[in-house]
Amino acid sequence: MNTILILLFCGLVASTCHASNMQDFCVADLKGPDSPSGYHCLPSDTVTSQNFKHSFGEPLTVPFNAKLYAASVKKFPVLNGLGISAFRGELERDGFVPVHTHESNEILIMHQGQLDVGILTPERAYVNTLKPGDLTVFPKGLQHYLVNSGKEKAVAYIAYSSPNPRFNFVHQALFANNVSTKTIAQTTFLDEPQVRKLKARFNGSG
Amino acid sequence: MNTILILLFCGLVASTCHASNMQDFCVADLKGPDSPSGYHCLPSDTVTSQNFKHSFGEPLTVPFNAKLYAASVKKFPVLNGLGISAFRGELERDGFVPVHTHESNEILIMHQGQLDVGILTPERAYVNTLKPGDLTVFPKGLQHYLVNSGKEKAVAYIAYSSPNPRFNFVHQALFANNVSTKTIAQTTFLDEPQVRKLKARFNGSG
Amino acid sequence: MNTILILLFCGLVASTCHASNMQDFCVADLKGPDSPSGYHCLPSDTVTSQNFKHSFGEPLTVPFNAKLYAASVKKFPVLNGLGISAFRGELERDGFVPVHTHESNEILIMHQGQLDVGILTPERAYVNTLKPGDLTVFPKGLQHYLVNSGKEKAVAYIAYSSPNPRFNFVHQALFANNVSTKTIAQTTFLDEPQVRKLKARFNGSG
Amino acid sequence: MNTILILLFCGLVASTCHASNMQDFCVADLKGPDSPSGYHCLPSDTVTSQNFKHSFGEPLTVPFNAKLYAASVKKFPVLNGLGISAFRGELERDGFVPVHTHESNEILIMHQGQLDVGILTPERAYVNTLKPGDLTVFPKGLQHYLVNSGKEKAVAYIAYSSPNPRFNFVHQALFANNVSTKTIAQTTFLDEPQVRKLKARFNGSG
Amino acid sequence: MNTILILLFCGLVASTCHASNMQDFCVADLKGPDSPSGYHCLPSDTVTSQNFKHSFGEPLTVPFNAKLYAASVKKFPVLNGLGISAFRGELERDGFVPVHTHESNEILIMHQGQLDVGILTPERAYVNTLKPGDLTVFPKGLQHYLVNSGKEKAVAYIAYSSPNPRFNFVHQALFANNVSTKTIAQTTFLDEPQVRKLKARFNGSG
Amino acid sequence: MNTILILLFCGLVASTCHASNMQDFCVADLKGPDSPSGYHCLPSDTVTSQNFKHSFGEPLTVPFNAKLYAASVKKFPVLNGLGISAFRGELERDGFVPVHTHESNEILIMHQGQLDVGILTPERAYVNTLKPGDLTVFPKGLQHYLVNSGKEKAVAYIAYSSPNPRFNFVHQALFANNVSTKTIAQTTFLDEPQVRKLKARFNGSG
């Protein structure tokens, strides 16, 4: 009788029940276009348990002694439209993450080691030292950095209020471009030799 | 002169005016994919008065002496993106709607007969008896039930804050699956014979 | 043991569990100020079953042979923040509702009688005749009217995608004000005697 | 080293970095369908500086001595999903913009000349005279008009809280349609000869 | 010169700069009322670095061998309006979290041990076994459970797409209330003795 | 009769009509607290035409030969909850606006003179020269600058998709704080002498 009941209720709200997951979840069809609200949904009858599981996999080695493992929508398509994603960050001794912003809010849970974190607003800085069991928040749009201030590897778990957080590093924005050194120097108040030096380091030109 | 005026203003805000219904309404193209914001829009110059009219049609007989008539986006595509839908519910004498949740808010208007309705939250229950002219609200995510407590058929009109409300019945979620009886019993505190009995009734296995 | 469990989970997510209804529902404190998101919430431990029940009560007689019964947030405060409200409309024979707009989407279910409804957009009109079991939709911002075209009273149930729908009648906007007849005539293309006549009828001046 | 860094971070959050502009911006693919959230995004690696620049171009001559220059999503596709658009309006001496509404909020900056503006709500009118350096706001859904009350051309810059503002003129909605004169007259309280006269003027019938 | 610059720009966008953090962040004033959008903001000039740091503190022992550490808005007020929160969960050997829903999306990162997790939808179940480095997602409104299926303690980090996630346990909703056993049995299909037994266990009555 | 009609319809949707402007507009009570959705609304019966008019007033002289005139919510309270604001910017010959971001989308209309504008993303720069009648867009979160590249004063009109845009200047975020020079240098890749020099210039310390 259960089958009948399901089919009846499905028929009630959907022309074909298996094609309807309009709001419970929407596994991204990464081969199609995206839109301001995200990707198209895969047909719900092709969704299996495997779509709900993701493994961080091998660590990705990033400069500055940082490793990052990502679960954002492009790697974990069930996140499409859900407004959340997660990362694991590992900073070796002396590792750090340069000053950057995101267009989503970030919450960070310290798991191991010690991090110095700072939020740099135009009016003041908010600085903390985090140890295991501590958390911090980086509101969207505010410049922040993380520095391993301990004697061992630092490990943190991170979540974002977006399925596709992007990292807007200040040094990349300022120096990895072909805008003239004169203009960058003028609009950042940096000295031209400093700009030229960092353009050279980060593959900028001009 | 009117035609000129319309064309001018249309030209002002759209490359072709007839292709622009971006926000007034967006009749769902149900043959295309859906996305986190809903379906693609049909070309606006194919929209006619008929797209704005829907008939509940024949009643759909549901178990437990309930009949439901639906106007959700899959039956009434103009609802796409509008954040609303409507139903008519009829519960014969002794009819009821089992405990369930929706991912949208629900408002119910009693038209005929008498219903006992209950909202079951983790902290307490909110219980009412509804007669013609009464209304109630079921906030999204909260378990609720409806029982015909009168001597005649009960009729209610219902609206949801979603174009595609879904019914998440507790008994279907718990028993119409192939998760092991042991696990369901453990995580619901039900006795295993009870779980097995209802798995059998609602086509579950395991 | 249940009490312990509840308290523990409550303590987990709230400093005092009874003060926390932040998202399940938020019964409006109508004595306080409103904000762009609605009213403040009443303390959740003062909420009882009665907050979830509203009765349309006595019919309200409106000119033009229309009666309206409302369940919007000011009468049914649990609707605060829920994005929905409901009405019952009765149009006596020859009754009608003048041309107006809302800033929310509207879905209408015909229950009894017959209504001619029209949506007037700048490009075209969408016109339908509704009989019991029919539904229609009035998207926000689009001018629409309802006329009883049957031989008996027409009864409809209506829901809005807002807890506080407002009626923006064209005749009130144009004529119930003290803007000069000349300006109203110029910017509506109506003749001045027509404007003066309707300003007199609807208590305007100028 | 910069290239490596970019690729690593890109790889972190996207399977292919160049295909990912999910939230920074989403240049509309105007050849594809729209949806309740807007148009599909063009592939981000096809976006150039030119996508970020638009020119108002030649003035568009509108009746009633008004000229309007538009930058909405259909002309400036980078606005897709950004919730904003801009216009330049010029009203020659004696020019005006008839009573209308938008489904987005509007802010107007006076640059030159003088405008009389009025917001007509069902309860009252809010009327102001604007001179260079003055601003006003027209909230969505509220009827408003603009009349050049100065002795020279009036120039204003305008922005909307939508990438695709539409103009819902009262005279077009009421008269540029084929609904019967009798029904329009009944539901607007206008006299039938007035309705017939304006239907004739604005290409309506019925 | 910096001070001047800051004051000038502050003066530009705010009557008093220090009182204006309207959108960067809004630390909750937990002593005031909440609203559909959250709590009032503390004055921004009272916010210090300490507002951006929270410590999970002592573990909270929950029945069923589960411990939960919370960082939701009532414990970490800077989360107000940010749409995110975080938890640490520890399940001892044989520990589990009963079937429940949330009104926010959840992402879970396995850190240690092994968990069997299941999502129970009306149509089917999605079941996975998670080991360190695995992630899963529980979309809002869908019933799910977690069972420690390993031989050691399981540890997971969790984030929600809400600053105030609530746990809606099925057993609490169904049994910790005073609705009659007859009604609960009827609307859940459970046998009355089963309902009575669990009402007794979880402090329900009726 | 108009008065009767208004009162009846008001009574229908509001306990007192004059206190109800819940969604048409909500003039900010700047003396009260703000919340994630904005400020409380002033009582609607205290709102007059003057609330809908704002004057830019005297120019505000900003360093670097820029003058800015603002109409954001703190100066023009009717913008509360409307998602829009407007500015006039004047850059004298050689004037510029340093690299910065906003947490809202920005549209800029060139009125007079010539501006070089650049958007600096981590992957590339989008650079344009704007002349009268040109427009550009700065999406939220992306670094951008403006430089007067003409021989006369440049004048532009600007709107934001927020009632309260904030300016997050890179030089203020990086240098106007008390974070140690060593940490700023490490996390921005700037040389320490450069950091010290700009900390001194912009009133930072450490």
C-alpha cells in the first residue's frame, strides 16, 4: 500500500515524482551553465547515496607551507543552492595564509596547534590567538590573515556561507595584473619599486 | 500612438520587449531543467490568458479517506518563482492526514466540517479544533497532523509559501526504506517488532 | 529522562531554551516597532495554542457589494516573518473589486459562483472567467480587477506571498489626494472634468 | 610563482578556474532562457574589460518631450544578478513622465532644471519640487509621476534596485487593452466616454 | 592624515561612524528582542577582538553517548545575521544521534572514527559510512541519523547554514507531548502500546 | 464615500491603518538600534513629503582631490530596507579614489570629464576609460580604483545595491591598525620598510 500512497502524493505535487527535487536538494549539473542562483539540477532519479558523500582526498600543497582540502560545489555538487561549504586547512610550522577576503561569511574551528588571526577593517583590527577548541569568524568582505604562531602544524576546519567561496588575495589583486606600476602605486600609496618587485614576483606586468 | 509609446518604452528596457518577463512573471518551462531558483521561463510572447487559469479537476483519492486537489508549479506553471501555491483538502468522516512536515509555511482556512490539528514541536504541542471560518498556520519544518473530528466531511483551503510544497511524512521517511530494522529502531527508540510491522505495511525492507 | 534530554539539547543551542524561537516561528509583538523584516517576536514561552488559531469573525462590509475577511499579520500575529497570509472574499451579485495592485503575489481559489478577472499589463490583458474549482494568479505589481459575472454570490479564498498584503487601488491613488487636478489630468491623460468628478467622489481635493 | 599560486587556489575551489564566476559576476547570456534569478552566465574566460563598459549612446525620443537613456541588463549584460541598473532621463520644457509604478525601488538624482514629483498612495500623496543636487525615492509598487516645472530642460540620473526595471504606466494598463469599456469603467470608476476616448488614443479596443 | 581620511569617509556614509556597522557584522544584543532577521546589533564601538573569539569549553554530555559542543548565535553572538554556525560532535563507541531534522542545511566533516549516516526521504534513503576525511550533507527538512559504527570514539565537525540551528528530533516531537495516545497512534501508524511506552520514556502524557 | 472605503480596507489589513507601512517603505528611526535587516520604522503617520527628499548639500572635501556627496540611509532615512543608495563624486584634475571594495554592487555613470577605472581580480584586471555617457559596474567584493585621466574635473553619479555602502580601502585596512609590521609584511608580501612607512602615513602603529 505504501507504493500507492507515495505515487498518489507524488502525483499530487509533481507530474513525475522522480524528476522533482526542486527544493529538498539540487545536485549541480556541472556540465551545464551556471546562473545567479547556481547550476541546473541533475535529474533526481539519478541521485544516489554517493552524491551525498565526498572525500577530501590527497592534500593540495599550497605555497607558504599551507595545505588546503576543499569541499565546495565544484567538487561536491550536492552543495548547489545549499549556501554552505567546508574546508580543512593545515598550516605547517611557519605557514600562513596571506591577507584576503571572501564574498561569504567564514567560521573557523581550531583543531590542532595555534593560529594568530587578524581581521583588518578600515577603522581597527580584531586580533586573536586561537588554540584547539577555539573558533573565530571572518565576516564577508573584511580583510583577514592567518599565521601559524605555534611550534607544530596547525589544523583547522572551516565552513563558508556559500557553496562556492572564492579567495580574493590582496597580493594577487594588486600585483598579478598588467595595470601600470604607476597606477597601482598611486592608488595603493605603495612605492613604485615595491610594486615592481611584487609584480615581478607574482607574474604581473606593466 | 499607443503602439509607438509601448515600443519606445519596451526598447528602452529590453532588446525585444516580448522576450522580457524577467520579473513580472515567469511561466515555467517544465520540459527544461530546474535550478535552485526554479525553472526557465517560457518566452513571454507565448503566454496567454490560459496560463493564468488552472482547474483543480477531478479529486485525487488518497488513503485514509483524504482527497487532495493541487495547484503547485508542476500543474500550474505560472507559479514558478512566485513563492506561493494552493490546495483544496477534503477529509471524509474519520479521515486524517498523517504526521508530516513541509519545507514551506502553510496557512489553512477551514471551509466545512471540523478538524483537530496539532503541531508537535520538541518542547510542546499546539493543538486546536477548527470550525468553518477558522484558520491555522503550520510553520515550516514542524511536525503536524490533521484529523477529521466532526461528523461530516471536512473541507479546507490551503496555501504554501512555496510553488512546490513537498510532503515529508514521518511514516514514509521511517518505514518506506531499506535501512536495517535495527538502525531504525535504535535511532527512533521504537521497538524492532513495531519497525518490522510498519516496514511491511509501507513497502520498506531491511 | 526526556526532560533531561530536552534541557540538554536546549542548552546546546540557546542560553535559555524558552526564549528561543528565532526561526521556527516569531509571533509578532504588535505593540513594538516594525522593521524591514517584520515585528519583534513575543517571548516564545508565552506562546500557546491560541496563537496558532484565528477566526475570520464577522464579515466586513465593503462598498461595491464586496465583503472581505482577513487573516494578515495584524490580525493573526503568528504570520510575522512567514511570508504568507489568507483572505476570504465574497462578492454579492453585481459586486466587484476595483483595479488595484499588491506588492505580493496572490493566488485565488474560486469556491462558489462566477468571477471575471483581468490582469492589465502595459502590453496586453489576461482575462479569465472563473468557476468553482478554478484558480488564478495575480503577480505582484500588475493591475487587476474582479467582477461577479454570475447570478449568485461569488466566494473565493485567497492567499498572498506576504504576511501584510496591501491594496493599492488605482482610483484611490489617483483621486483621493490633494495633488492639483491639472497635474493628475496631465500625467494620466484623463480629462480634467473627469478628474474633478472623481476627486469629489473619493474625497480628494485640488 | 604567481601562476602556480593562482592555479593551486583555483584548483582548490573549482574544477576549472576559468569556468567559475558563480558569484563575483555573471555576464548574462542573452541568447539563452531567463529564470527567476536571471540569465545564464557567459563562460568567465570570455569576459573582457568591454563587458564592464556601456555607453548610453543616442538619446531615445519618447512622447511627451521625454528622452530616456537606459543601462539595464538587456543592454548591459554584466548587470545580471547584481540587483541594480541606471538611467539618464531628460525632460524638455513641458515634458513629463506619466503616472506609473515599478517592481523595484528607484532613487533619482536631479542634475539640471526642476522637476515636480509626486508619489500617490491610497492614503495620501507625497509631493516635492526637485532642484539640482536634490534626490528623491520612489518605493516599488507606488504610483508616481514627474513633471518638468522649470523653464529649461530637466536632467536626472536614476538607479533601480533591479537589473531589469519595467515601467507599468497606468494609462497603458487601463487603456491599451481589449477589455470591454464597460468593465474598465466599472472597475476604475471612470465614465465610459472617458474610457472610450483613451482606448482610442492608446490603441485599445473593446 | 589617516585619521582625517577615515573621519571624512565615515562622515560620508554615517552620522557617527562608530555606530555604523550595519552590514559588515552585527554582534547580537541577546538581552533585547529577536526578530525574523535576528537580534539587534550591539553598538559597534563596544565590539572588541573578544567578540570574534569563542571557545567550545567543557563538553556537554548528552544521552546516548554523544557529546556536543556548540557555537551558535546564543553562545557566539557575532554570528547574528551571518547565516552560519559550527559544532563539534563526539560519539562514544555505540553512541548515536537519533532521527531528526533541522531548518538549515548541514555539512559534516569526519575527523576521527567511523559513522554510519542515513538520510530518510519519503521516496528512498541515502546511506553512507564516513571515515576521516569524508564529508556529508544533510539538506534542511530531511530526516537523518548518525550511528557510531566504528570501534572507537567518532569525532566530527559540523556547520549549519543558520546562526541558530535547532534539532527537531522525531521521538521528542512524537512522544514528549500531551496529545492523546490515540491521536498519535492514528497519525503515525504506530501501535498504541508502542506510543504509550515511549510517552512514558520521554515524559509525554495523554 | 472615499473615507469610508479607505477606512474599511485599512481595517481589513491593519489594526490601525496609519501605523502600517510594513512594506511600502520604512523610514529609519536612526535613534533606535539597527538589526541585520536595518532600522526600526518611524510611525507611518509621522512621514511627510520631506522624508522623500534629500539634498546633497555642501561638498565634502576628501584627500586626493576628491569630493563626495552622499545619500545613504544615515543621511536619507527613507532608504532603510530599500536596497539602494546614491552618491555624486567629483575628482579634480589629478584626483583619484584609492583601491577599495564595497559589500554591495556599484554602478557608475560618467557625467563630465574622463576617468580611468580598473577592477583588480585575483586572475586579471578589467580596465576602462570612461567619458560622459559611459557607465561601468564594480561588483561587490572586487578591488577597484578610479583615476581622473582627463584635463578637467571629472563628475560621476553612482548608485549602490545597499542603503549603507561602506568603503573598505586597502591602504586603511593594511596600514591604519596596530598589528605588527612583521605580520603585515609577512601576510601581504610587502617589505617591512614599506609597511612602516605607510603605517606612519596612515596613523597605524606596531
